[in-house]
Amino acid sequence: MAEGGISMTTVADVLHYLETLAPRSMKMDWDNVGLLCGSKKQTVAKILVALDPFEGVCQEAAQWGADLLITHHPLIFQPTKSVTDETSIGRSIMCLIKNGISAVNAHTNLDQAPGGVNDVLANKLGLQDIAVIDPCGIDANGAEWGLLRCGSVTEQPLADFLTIVKESLGCEGLRYADGGKPVRKVAVGGGACAGGMLDAVRAGCDTFVTSDIKYNQFWDAYDLGLNLIDAGHFATENPVVAVLAEKIAAAFPEIEVKISENHHDCMKFY
Amino acid sequence: MAEGGISMTTVADVLHYLETLAPRSMKMDWDNVGLLCGSKKQTVAKILVALDPFEGVCQEAAQWGADLLITHHPLIFQPTKSVTDETSIGRSIMCLIKNGISAVNAHTNLDQAPGGVNDVLANKLGLQDIAVIDPCGIDANGAEWGLLRCGSVTEQPLADFLTIVKESLGCEGLRYADGGKPVRKVAVGGGACAGGMLDAVRAGCDTFVTSDIKYNQFWDAYDLGLNLIDAGHFATENPVVAVLAEKIAAAFPEIEVKISENHHDCMKFY
Amino acid sequence: MAEGGISMTTVADVLHYLETLAPRSMKMDWDNVGLLCGSKKQTVAKILVALDPFEGVCQEAAQWGADLLITHHPLIFQPTKSVTDETSIGRSIMCLIKNGISAVNAHTNLDQAPGGVNDVLANKLGLQDIAVIDPCGIDANGAEWGLLRCGSVTEQPLADFLTIVKESLGCEGLRYADGGKPVRKVAVGGGACAGGMLDAVRAGCDTFVTSDIKYNQFWDAYDLGLNLIDAGHFATENPVVAVLAEKIAAAFPEIEVKISENHHDCMKFY
Amino acid sequence: MAEGGISMTTVADVLHYLETLAPRSMKMDWDNVGLLCGSKKQTVAKILVALDPFEGVCQEAAQWGADLLITHHPLIFQPTKSVTDETSIGRSIMCLIKNGISAVNAHTNLDQAPGGVNDVLANKLGLQDIAVIDPCGIDANGAEWGLLRCGSVTEQPLADFLTIVKESLGCEGLRYADGGKPVRKVAVGGGACAGGMLDAVRAGCDTFVTSDIKYNQFWDAYDLGLNLIDAGHFATENPVVAVLAEKIAAAFPEIEVKISENHHDCMKFY
Amino acid sequence: MAEGGISMTTVADVLHYLETLAPRSMKMDWDNVGLLCGSKKQTVAKILVALDPFEGVCQEAAQWGADLLITHHPLIFQPTKSVTDETSIGRSIMCLIKNGISAVNAHTNLDQAPGGVNDVLANKLGLQDIAVIDPCGIDANGAEWGLLRCGSVTEQPLADFLTIVKESLGCEGLRYADGGKPVRKVAVGGGACAGGMLDAVRAGCDTFVTSDIKYNQFWDAYDLGLNLIDAGHFATENPVVAVLAEKIAAAFPEIEVKISENHHDCMKFY
Amino acid sequence: MAEGGISMTTVADVLHYLETLAPRSMKMDWDNVGLLCGSKKQTVAKILVALDPFEGVCQEAAQWGADLLITHHPLIFQPTKSVTDETSIGRSIMCLIKNGISAVNAHTNLDQAPGGVNDVLANKLGLQDIAVIDPCGIDANGAEWGLLRCGSVTEQPLADFLTIVKESLGCEGLRYADGGKPVRKVAVGGGACAGGMLDAVRAGCDTFVTSDIKYNQFWDAYDLGLNLIDAGHFATENPVVAVLAEKIAAAFPEIEVKISENHHDCMKFY
């Protein structure tokens, strides 16, 4: 980290630290994580952290003079055959490169890591005795990791819990199917995790908070007697951003770390 | 149709009539439509019509004494390896067979047919000069058919149009992305049709009403400057049920035709 | 098994017992076994046992008042997109459901289990020192399991052994290729197992009894110097039905167990 | 064909003639036909004709001093990675090459051609008004071609027709399922054609003669009410050999043409 | 093209012109052509033309102040999951974007177009009566297009023709297999086209000039009696660069067009 | 090996010995090795050894009266559907069979075996401290095996090493890319092994000798700073032939072993 007498933190140093928070080995096979744009050798004085590397976020990074953009979602998901201003991804990449900004992300590895997206979400909702529902392995500290979390709440009517979800995550609205049970044990999966519904039921949960839920999935939950709550992709995943920014700031006190101010959910309720 | 001196309408007769409304040749390759349970030879005195052949609907059909259940969605979508009470589909099939009820459906063929799901939806929203966006062919009457429709409205702010959608379809809530344009030309696709977004833009639409929209699709619309409205799968498709019931009743005056009273959307807003 | 003071055996109880005879873990990957129609919760007073769940067998079960039909072959093999009277499978399912009969089967798990289809067949032919040719594992009792069996007979001309096969299995006729050797060590595989010919030869067998043999397979055997005998699919597998019925009757003395009286091979010789 | 003053017929000449009887364009996609061993340039004085290029047939060709072996089935079907004496195919190829014999075949093109395997079979059974069931095209003479044939017989009980089949084809035995109908219209497909059962039914046939029939196919026929007769692969296809030999002898009077004397069916009845 | 009173040529204009030289419809299915980096809206004053968009070429473009880089090979061939300085492609893209340079290419469409890579190569070698060997269609001017060309030369020993190839293309060395024939009719395919060897033979050629030839391909040619010459990928394709640069300069007199000075073949002979 | 009082070595004996030099378990999945033509039972008095089983080599074997041809490359690589004089492979097989010659090969198993193709190549180039770059396992003698080898040379300019390669392998010419480094540590892979370039770099090599190198591979090496030398497929693999012949002669003193005199590279330089 030191070169001559002066310590110069590089993108490689940040990547190395992220590997301790969300090891690459925890990502899903199809995922794309790590350094997706720029250079490991780049020195870093300012880091912008955001959920997505969308065009507006890249512009904010450029205007603020960031050297590095850290996001949850990857800059490139489907491998790309061009980098032009005709696509949103192309415009993001061009903006980053023109402004000398590297881009790094932790996606499903951060979803699955202890202390990652889903632990933050479970905490945000006030769950107690949080555990991994679908354990995939044990991390370096002996903690189980996996995608979904569950935890208990004081028994309450679904309507009361809906209020908690809406307020704790700052949702403009919620969509849900009423499984006909009071809320005692809650599963959570930030982003589109409704496919894990049966795992939640097998774990004894009566309620599942996730997002991007489709019609047939609401009905599947209804048939299973599971309260299924769509709290929004942004609202369920964005809480990790503040936690991530805080950890990076603590690990690299010499770097200025900022959470994106412009990035909000484009999806509204009416 | 006649047996002795008395005319006895059969399931085959109803299927034959449905073929004129929504020909099998208009269905998508992967779809499953037509007689999915029971017998073409069954005589029909009472028909229940509903959007879905869910368990509650099958029970309603049984209690009312229906001979035939006509739905939009298929009773079996993924081919099944068993028919047991351990799955919702199995329970639906067992209920129908035990009560001597045949099940027939028109799915993507009814989406695409002139006068089908999407024409009904476009009319319900008050669109003018309704046309097919993505024509696939010409039907027996010389009318173009295809999945999506578009039409014009008096230019208005998005908020005004959101009110129209909510009221005309009876939605409890809407989700949307604001493309930053007033509403003049609207595309519609009942059910999960957000994949047709670029078709809507190419057709000159500023607004698209569909359902089951995912996070990245809202952002794609936002990037494209398209107003994208999720009015719900049930709310965008259910209007065809009344139209279908009415047509069948007119075609078969000897049959008692009823729309399901119990079937409502299980998805709620909060 | 007991509810209140009265013991009510259920389909679940019978499934649990079948799991001890032919564990699901012994089935082949592509197979469909277990409860394929009805309900585990159903109470059972009468069980019909047969090789196949064909339409005639289902009608016999209905007429006799069976609660459960147990077969070797599965009711549904290719996953189905409909349950109608236009197919034989559809008619079987409809007959079972209308008459409140559950259907359960053990197929390749029963072929491979110790004491299953192929051990019964080997015994029926009077083989000595019966062993598994192609062992796949060890069961809970320490016995090897696998598809094919072999055993020895007193050395004899092929013609003598053909007589034994015909009489012991009650075949109307046999088809065979003469490998040019006397019969000393015999491999057996009920149903269509000619694909295991090389396994039989490697195990030192001079003779192989199976069924559904094709032209090129007879010639392959002829080239290998293997006596290959087609004793019929029904005749080589049906012997397990009586053994299975007997075991179930012993395990559930409160249940009336009957072997299908109507089910015979539809294939005749001339 | 002429070289100096003496006419020397070559394998190429014979192939050219076979193309008029069974054009390569009539073969199925997966098939392997034409010159499979030897040389088009070879001169031909003696041709052996047989159903199969099995080892015994190749030896007979060598002993007789044949220059060319013409068969229905191909010498190589699955592409081969070696030519050794460890396989029957390897021994056949080695025998042919050592003895300077080329090998030529017409397989599915001869099945489908007018006057080919299935027309010969239909004639042999005495069918009247023979037609193609599943036409694939029109040949150079304006005749329809395709796989299966059908024709009528004087109405008779199935037992009577079984006698005709057995005697006209010289079968040692027959296997059949009784569809419960008298015989009036008969479909035929030499070799393993039971997969065409529904085509036969659609063509109005009550009876289907083919071979290599499996258990479930006999039951499918039984369910369909179709008399299904397995007359043997060899017995249903071998009749074409004599017809083919006769045509070749007529076309090439300078060549000695012989039908294999040793090749018989290795499959026996008991 | 005009904005206000001053004509400003854009990348879109150049793409439009390239479409007349090498229409996109002539490209192979798997290929990637057109605008692969930057913006169609960019104004263009200086164009660098080169065979490849390699790192050294991009740096040259940047140093010279180019607005647009036009190459034969695509900047991105395998779709990419990142744009970083860890790969050569990533460094090329980053160099282009940082320096505001768009990148455009015409690859297999330029190989196949009349007047493209292979016509230029055939002319360079002095072939007469040049024709397309493997025609794929007719262009807007009625000319045949396709991949390979052939043409005649005065009959000469192979050694003489090797001298012509080496000198006319400026090759440092050649590799070849001697087919044992004098040179009269020559096929050409710039780049790795040895797979078209049989097309060349069928077209009556005795000699084929291409590149990237493998051991077994040299032997295939030797067995076929075809003189096969590997003149190098760079040497056989680079001649089109000068022709392309000249045409663009003529079409856009207001633009400064330069051929890369630094780009040479990195492959040397010893 | 003995039959009566006289020892008669068979093809099986030679195969057994080859298995000790290059075990079948070391071959790659897609490869075809061992006895590809003839018979294990054949007695062997004369063996011809060559790199390839090409037509000229087979003719040489026939003229010399060989009983067995041992090569590196397989006689059949793509499984074949015919054996005729229309293909080079067909002519080779026919020549061997007519002359009673068996054919045996060791391909990727000989590439990977200790003492095989690549150890011989490394020795021929005078490398010191030869090691396996990409170890796949340990052989019966405890030696590592794998595809590529590396070893060190006295540090020297690339030009000096090119001279060593050319002279030690007897190459008519070389093709290379200059990676800009002196030669100290060299990787070798006989035949087309440029795909292992990154393995060579990871092993710390500055130079890689292989063959059949394509344009983009030379550039990849150039970008990596790796000296990449194409010394020819024949020249890099043929050295193993002499070593193999010597070992076989030593193992079977009763057999006459000869290296092909006619087989040379058909690829020339100009």
C-alpha cells in the first residue's frame, strides 16, 4: 500500500478488502463480480458507493471526482459486443472511462455473505435470532453463509408487520398476498428471491419479504398459506449500501467515501 | 348437436365456437390450450367462466353444478408427472374430475386474437384508433392479429392517465416509472408483456400498460423515456372474462353461463 | 396409524412400507415412482395389485371397490399436458379419481431391489446361487442391489431350458437366438433389458432371458455366442405381482389385498 | 462402361442404376447408404445380394468370388473409430477388403421408393389397391413415395389373415395384439415401423403388419382397436432381396447375380 | 450532414458510406461489425484506417488525434464481461474512449463484398478473369458476392508463382505444400480460409493462397493434389486497408484519412 | 507369448508394452488410441514406426512387409461412415487390411507420458531441469505427467535460441513473435499447443516452442511479452518416433523394427 514514504491506496487494496467482506467464492456461477471497469493499479482518494452503476450514478461519480465506484449490481451482466452511446450500459462505461473512474461490485457474493445484503435486511426489519435458511458453506470465521435469512418477531397480525416493513425500509408502497396466518417467523431475500418460497416454508416461516414477485408466485404463496410481501427490489437491497460504505470508510480512513445522493428507485406507487 | 328430438350441446360444440373467437393457430408455440380435462363428448348445461382454473374456482364450479369451466390460463402449464392432493394443480384436477366438469382454456390465442384480451383491455382504457403493434398475421375476417395493441388518448399528464387506468380497471394500486413525457399514445399488453417495451417505443408510444414488471424493466423504461405502468396481471386480463362469457351466452342460449363470483386477485396493496 | 381408538391404515402407511421393499433411492433417474394419483391421507381398506395401471385394471379396481391400486409400471411416464378421455392414460386417471382410488407404483426401484422383479424372476426359473450382475450399492440389510441377476442351472441343451422358461413363466411362446452353447449360467432381466447383454457375457453367462428384443440385438447375441431368449415383457415381470401382494397382505392384515384378475398380456403368439 | 472393345461394368455403373430404383434423396436424414466399402472404379463380374452385410454373408461373398455385395442394411451404421477383428462390423469390413469386394446398400431410400421394400411386402401379402399412407413426395415417374403402404383384402377374421401373413412371408411364428376387428384394410411397414401406428389408423386401417414391436406398443394398438402383427424384421424385409436381385440381373445381363444362400433369420420361435 | 451553415461529417455518415461498400447483410452470422465503440453522433475530422484495432494502433490513433478508427477486425469479438487494463481488448477500448475516438469495422462483410478483401487480394496477385467461387448472392449493382475468389495466371511452375506471391504481398516468408501441379488457376481467401479447400478444387483451381494453415490441412491439400500456400494472415488481408482508405478519402474530401504507420505483422520468419 | 516351443510375439504383446510407455489413462477424452485396425492376435515379425499413418506410410509398410504399423497420430480420428478409396483414410485402411498389417497408435497419452513426445522435444532442445508445467497426475513410477514441459537454457538473445531450435529439430524454417525478452526459461508443446500459452507464462517461461500457431495467437503472445516460436507440427513431434522405435526394438529383440524412410513433412518454406 505504501510507495516511497507516502501511502497510496489502490483499487487492488479495496478489492482485497472487499474479498474479506464478500469472497468471490460465495458468488453464484452465472454472476459477474469484482473489477469490471478500469484498473487495479489506479490510486484511490474518493469512492462513491451505490446500489446500481446506472448512468445517473456514473455521472454523479464523475461530478464528485470519484476514483472508484462500488456497487452491488454489476456494470456488465450480459457480456457485451460493443461500448457505445446507444445503450445505457455503454453510456455508463464511457462516462466512467472518460473520467478515470474504476468500477467494482459485489453482487451475489454480497447477498450470501454473513453481514451482507440479507443480514442487513433482516436486521433492518428487526428480526431476532437471525439464521441462514439455505446454508451453502462456512466462511473463514466459522459463520454459515447462504442466500436467504430468517428470524422471529413478536407474534402480530400481518397488517402490523406490513407497517413495520413499509416504515423500516422506507417503501412508498407494498404488494402482498395474505397467507392467512399471523406473523411470527419471517424469511427475507433482497431482490428477486420468490423462487425460494418453498425453502422459507420448510424453514417454518409464515411470512416472506422479497421483491419482483409475479402473479403466479403470489398465488403459489396463497396456496401454501404463506404471507408473501413484495417490498421492492431497491428498498430490500439498498440498506446494504450504507453498511458497506461505513465499513470501507473504516478500513480506509485516508479515503473519502460517499453514498450516492442521486440514486433512488425509479419505480413509484399510485 | 341434436340427439333424438332434443338439442344437446357438448364440450366439442363449445370448443368449436371458441376456435372462431381464438383460433388455436394463434397460440404461441410453448402454450397449452383447448380441452385440458374431461371429455369433448360431455353434454353441457352450465358453464363457469373465470380468468384462472385455481382451486377455489374449481370448487365454485362444483358447488354451482357446472359441466364446463372455461378459463384464460391453462389448468396444466408445466407437463405434470402426477395428479395428487399435494399440489394445487392436482387438487384442481381432482375436484373437476370428481364433479364431472370438463376444463377448456384459450390463453395466448385469446391474447392475440382480434377482440381478445388486449383489444378488450385497450377498449377498457378508452384508447382510440386501436391497432396491433406487432402483427403476426391476418385472421379469417381480414383483421390483423398479434400480441400488443396501441391507441391514442387526449394528451394529458401521466398522473391523469394513472387515474384513468386505476379506475377503469378497478386496480387497488399501480406501480410505474415516469418516462418524463405526457401521455398521448399508449401501448397495452395484458399479463407479463414488459419484454415488448421496444416494440411499444418503435410504434411511437410514450406509455405502456402491462404487469409483472421487474426492477430492471422499470429502469429500462426510464432510460428509454417511456412511461411504464404495472396495473397488475389480474386487472389487465380479467376484463376479457365478461366479454367472453357474454359471447358464449349469446352463441349458446340454451346454456347457463356464469362468471366466477369468488375469483379475485390475491395480490393486495399496502 | 391409529386415530382415536380405531386403526385406520392410510396410503402413507403403505408407501412407507413399500419404501422398505423398494427404496426410492434405487430408482433410475428418469423414472416416476410413488404416489402418482390421489392422496397420502386416504384410508385404505382394499388394495388391488397389478403389473400395469391400464384402463381395464382401473375399471376392475373401481368395480371391486379398491381404495388403492399398486402397480409396477407408472400411471404417468411422459409428463402429461392434459387429463382427458382422448388418451388411455387420461381415461385411467379419470376412472381412478372418480372412484376415489389412489395409485402408487414401484418401478425401477422394484426391478433393482433385493427380492424385487429380477430376484423373483430368477427364482421362478429355478436358478441357483443367484447374484447381482451389475451391483449399484448395498441396501440397509447389507444386500447388493442392481438391475440384472445371474444364477446357475444344471448343464443342459438350450431346447431343454426353453421348455423350463416357457413352463415356469407360463409363456404362450418364446423367441430366441441360439448362441451355440449349452445352458449353464443364466442372466435375467425382466422387461426390456437386452441392452445389458455385454454385462451378462462379462459375468460369464451363456444365456440371457429378457424381453422386447430387437432384430439387431438377436444378431448381436448370435455374434457373441450368447443364447438370447425373449420371454415377453409381461411374463418376465408379472411374477413379482404375486410376491408383492403377499408381502403387503402380511404387513397389513387389516387390509384386503387382491391381485388383478383381468390383467393379462394382450400380446399373443400364432 | 466400355474400355477398348470389351464392356467392363463397374461399381459406379451399378450405383447409377440403384439410384434409379431408390434415389439417395429418398433416404432419411440419419441414414447411411451407397458405397460404404471399396471402390466405384472396381469392375464387377459377380454380385451377391442379401438383406444384411453380416459376417456370414461377407464370407459367402468371398467364397463365391463376388466383386460386389449389395444389401439393404448398411455395413456401417454408427460411425466407427476402428476396423478390427474385435467387432462383427470390423470382421465384415476386413473380410470384404481382403477379398476385394465392394459393398453398396440402399436402406431407407429402398424402404420409401415405389417398388421398394414396402411395395414388395404389400404385394407379397396380396393387398389390393396399394397406396402410400405417409407420402413424402413424387418420384421421377410421377409416383408417390413414402414409408408405409396400405391396401385392402377381402373382409376376414384376424385368424385367417394371420395364416396368410405366416404363409406368404414364411414366418416361423407371429406375435400380435387383437384389436377386436375383422381385417379389411391393412397397413404394412417392413422392419421396426410400429411408431407409424397412428398414421395407419388415420388412413382407416384396421390391421398393421410390421416388426420389432414392444410391449407398450402392443397395448397402444389394443387401446386403439388396431390389429397389430409382428411378422419379424427379417421376414418383412427379406422379400425385397429377390426383387432387387432380379432387377439388377436384368439391367446387367453380363453380370452373375446371386441371392445369399446362407443368410437366414437368427431369431427362432419356441 | 450539415448543421447550421457548416457541413459536419459524423460517424453515422461514415457508417452509411461503409454500408455501400460492405453491407451488413453480407456478414457471417457469428460476426460483429459496425460501430463497436463510441457514438454515431460524433463529428469526424480525422480517420485512422488499419487492419486491426490492437493497442498500438489505438495509441497511434490517439497520438495523431483521430476521431474515428476504421479496421477490418472487430474491436470486440467474444462478448466481454469487463473493460479493464488487464486485457489487451480492455486497454484498446479504454484508450479509444479516453481519447474520444469511435471505432468502426467491416469484417466478413468486407471479405465477401465485391471490391473487398478478396477481390483486392486477387488483383494484387495479378489474377485474370476473377470470379467468386462460392457465391452467396447478388449485390445492389448486380455483382455476385461470396467469400473466395479465383482467377487464372499464365501457366507456370509453382516456384515461379511463389515468388510472385512473396513479392506482390511483401511477405517475409511463405509456407506451402506442393500439390505436384503447375499453376494455372488460383483460389484466394485472405485470413484463415483453408476450410474452403474443397470449394477451390471443385472450382478447378490447382493452387490456393490463404493463411493460418494447420498441419493436417497441408496434408489434405497434398492428398488432393492442390498447391496450398500460406502467405500470412496479415499479408493476405492488409492490402484492403489502402483501398479502403482511398475510397473513404474520396467519399469524404473534408476528412483527413491516414493509414496506420505503426501496424505491422508481429509474426516473423527465421 | 509362447505357442508350442516357439515364441510368437503378437500385436497384443506390443500393445501391452506400449501401455507401460503411454498408458491409455493418460489420453485426453476426445482421443482415439490403441488398436485401430487389424487384430490383437496377429503375430508380429516386422514393425514400421512413423509419426502418421498416411497413405504413403501405409504403402511403405506394405512394401517392406510389415505386420504392424505404430504411429503417433490415429488412423481414424473423426469416426468414419465408410471405408472407400475416395478418401485418404479409406485408402490407408484398405492398404493395411489388404496387406495384413495391423495399426496401433499412442497419441495424447504419448504426448503426456513421462519420456513421451514432449520430454523428447525438451531434451532435443537441450533444456535443463525439465519439469511438467500442467501436471495431471503421477504415473506408476512416481513421475508427474501432463501435456507441456519447461526447462531452462543459458540466458541468450532470442536470435541465438532460434538457431538452436532450427538446427536441433532440423526445421526448414521457423515463424515467431518476439516478446522482447532474452531466452532463459522455455516451454515446449509438440503439435498445436499454443492454447497453453497462459500456462507457460504462469510457469515463468519467457519463450514457448509449439506449432500450428494462428495470427491472433502470435499477437496474444506479443501482448503478453512471450517469445512464441512455431517450429512446425512435424518437426516438434517427429523426434519421438526414433525414441519409440528404439524402445520397442529393445523390448522385442526378436522383432525387426524400422522407422519410416518415406515420411517427411509436406509443408515447405519459401
